[in-house]
Amino acid sequence: MTAASPTSPADIAELLAFYASAGVDDALEDAPVNRFAEAATKPAERRSAERAPAAPPREARPESRPAAPTQPPERDETPNPPAPLSGLDASNIPDAPARAPVAAAVPDEAQALLARQLAARATTLDELRQHMAGFDGCNLKFTAKNLVFADGNPNADLMLVGEAPGRDEDLEGLPFVGRSGRLLDRMLAAIGLDRNSAYIANVIPWRPPGNRTPTPHETEICRPFIERQIELVNPKVLVNLGGPSAKTLLNTTEGILRLRGNWRVHTTASGVAIPAMPTLHPAYLLRTPAHKKLAWRDFLEVKAKLRAIS
């Protein structure tokens, strides 16, 4: 069953405005058009036109037009207004609903530079969150519902970083609250931790539309914020959930299956070296349950590292 098409001008205007903000720039017909059949009929139409009787020459046609006056009449250069369409009263058509202007930015190096400046200016997590909420340099902000900043205890020894929020996270404004979040909670509980003893964030704080993969430029624009967030939290152990988080924060191009299970180091802007464990993302584990044993080994390594540091 499909929704009924809007009929009122206000609903149509709102629908068109939504399509424009979503990036729709072309319209498709409900039924496919056979362009090959159209191309085949065009030569036949030309042959029919060629067989049609030729029009009589101009000299043979009866002249019915009156003789032109010796001097053309003066024309009023003021254009006449178009006549209104019959049956329509323009005064009864409501105006399109007002929509807040969307100041979408063209991703460029200037936006990344501004993100670095704002991130470096933040001295607390609250200031960083305010800077991120006021930052308009990443277009993902304009399609997301909420800024997904972090969850958990900022004073915890363990910090976990994923890639980007999903639908549930975007609605609630918290990271890892959907199915993958519930699995992450069970993984933390298996090593004696929970959200009160860990801090959770994402590389990208806004949900990409349709859960698409963030572009490299979007990642680079958001990178200063998560790096500053890690620096302000200053955890004893960092866990990279998934390949995108590991590649961004560990400056590597290796795949997650090769990275996982091996301790790496994340170095903050101030020079603090934090041991980092790349592991599999909970969403990946939901799709590939056979690899849960690999993530379990990684979390046992994290548990041992936390005990050794404490």
C-alpha cells in the first residue's frame, strides 16, 4: 500500500521542498519508457512526411492578407499582463510553508581548518560539545536529527570509539543504543564493565543519510573533534570499534581483520601515547556471529591491559 499523493498546494510545496533538501534533482516516470521503440518510429514518421503531397508554391496560394499600411501603427511597449486561468482563483492558493534556510557548506580545506581551530580552543568536554553543535562545516549535520556526542563516564579508564551513529543513535542522541549497542553492553559486561565504567563516542558525530559510509572528506573534517575528545578524556586504554575508527585514529590503511588483536598506539596532539586495541565492530559481529570469538579475545586483552595499568 502506498501513501496518497498530496493534493493541496501547501502539501505539494512542502513535499517539493523536502525533495530539494534531500538532493533530488530529477523526476522519473512510474512506468519505464522504451527508448528503442521511440527511435524506431522516428524514421517511419520521416518517410511518411516525405510521401505526403507537397504544398503548393507560395505564388499559387491565394493572397488573403490585406495590404500592409504604408506606415506601421504605433505599438504600446508596455506588455499586457497574462489573462488569469479560468476556474482558478490565485488568491485562494496558500503560500508554501516557510522553511528555515539551510546553510549547507561546500566541503573544503577551510572547513577542516575551522574544525581544527574550534577543537583546539575547547578546554573541557562541554566546550567541545558546544563548538561541535555550532559548527556548520560538515553537511552531515543538516540531514541528521541530533548531535551524537558521547555516552558513559568521561573519567573512565577505557574509551571506545566507533565510526558513525545509526538510526537509533540519531534519534536518541547517544552512541550505540540500537542492536549493536546492546551487543556492546554484553561485551563490556563480559569483562566486568558497563557504561558507567567506560566512555563511548564516534569518529563522526552526525548520522550519514541512509547509513551510508562517510566520505573521506567528511571524516577529515570531523577528525579534529574526536582527537580532541580523546585528549580531554585521556583514557588509559582506547578501543577502536571497526576498521574506519582504527584507520582514522591510528593512521593506517590495514584492514580490521589484520589490525585486530594487536596493540597499537594513539598519540594525542599533546604527545600523550595511549595504548589502542582495534577490534571488530558490534554491527559486523551481528552479521558475522562466527567472529565473535575474535572480539572476545580482544576484550580479554583489554581487560588484562587495564589491570596491568591500574
